[in-house]
Amino acid sequence: MVTGDSIRFSVVPRDVPAAKAARRLHLTLNEFEEMKDELFRRGFPRPDPTTGNFDLVEIDRWMDGRHHHCDSNKPRDARELLPPGLRR
């Protein structure tokens, strides 16, 4: 019998507190707090206004978006990876 307190399946949270959002960026909470205004200016996802938690999926999307080669929605042309002088 399963009681209300037992866990049948583990749940991986998507929304996390600032300390875990910081860890996702390989920062301490203090480092994150010092840098967050600059991160927000660069488009880093803001926390949920109700819970104050950060969305890990949006953080990953933001990190991917910093580099054009990570745009998984755009078909890639292998010639883009060549130095400009070798492209035809």
C-alpha cells in the first residue's frame, strides 16, 4: 500500500532556487548575486514572480543561444565550420 508520504517516482524539478540556478552556471550563490544584473541585461531568464524560482530549461536555452552553433532549430551547413578562406 502506498501512503501519502511515500514517493513512488522521483521528480526532477524544472524550477529551482537561485542557489541551484547559480550552480547551473558553475557559480556560487554570492557570485551569481553579484553578476545577476549583468546576466539579466544579457537576457538571462528572470525568476518566476510568484515562486522566485528559475526555470532550468530556459537557462539551458539561454546558454545555447549564446553560441550560434548551438541553434538546434536551424539546419547546419558543414561549410560554416571552415575558415572563411576555404569556403566555396
